[in-house]
Amino acid sequence: MELKAVKFSYYLHDDLVPPNVTAVLVAGAGGSLTGQSSLGNIIVFDSFLRKTSSNASALIGHGSGEIVTLNDPVERFITFVHDITISGYSGTISASGRFNFTAPSWELGINSGTGSFRGARGYFTASMISLNPSFPILNRLADLFLRLRLLRAIGFSSVGIVVP
């Protein structure tokens, strides 16, 4: 199987206040989205994936999943699926892993993909862009570094995904 290395970037937008909330604490012992948490708190999210950090930029998909707090108050376990449609590519990318919620950036392994991303291998990095405390909107830059299969037998080639 021949593989092609690709990289692309996009922005995750989370709104933490009603009426357009994209992340919610659904179970736990008195934790909150932005404050102190305890082991077992569960947060679910359905984030907007946009081309740039602007809330007005093109919507390219959604990132859905859950975050679970761990014994260490800054550590989390996350699992998610990003459903992305961009530049002739359409499919999902799945990842999961442990990360430090307070770190300026963190990395997860890509577990799988569907559609144009079928057979994807690689890693995902997220970097905090902004958190506006007066109106809690969280922006993170997502960089995906993938190796995709080249499917020549059916005339399809997974090459060159770039979102400027």
C-alpha cells in the first residue's frame, strides 16, 4: 500500500454560554467547564470547525466527542470524531488520548478515518488561540498530519489537503 503525507489546519470554535452552547458538563461531582473539576466529570461537545479563527469564516465541519476528567486535575481523556468537508475531501477523522488541559498545546494519535480519510494514520495537535473570559468562546488551532492511502485501482488519489 502506497501512502501520501498530507497536512492541513483548521480552527475549533466552542461557545460556552447559552443560547449557542457547544460544550456541556453532563455528569460529575460539582465540576464546571472552565473551573475546578474532579475525577469522572464528563463533558460532551459538538464544536464548529472553521477555516480560520474568525467566527464568520467558512464552516468546514463539526467536531463531536467527550472529555472525561482524571485524578490529576489538569489531565483529561478525550475521544472525538471530526467530520470534515473541504476542497473535494469529505469524511471523518477519529482520535483519542490523554492530554494536559492547561498546556498551550497538546497532541493525540489519529485512530481511524472514513471517506476520503479512510486508512488515515497520523497525529493531531491542538493549540489554544483564545479564551475570552467576558464572553466565553474558546478557539483552538487544529493541525492534522496524516498519511493517507493512495487508491489507484479505482482511480482515486488522496493527495494534497491544504486549508490556508
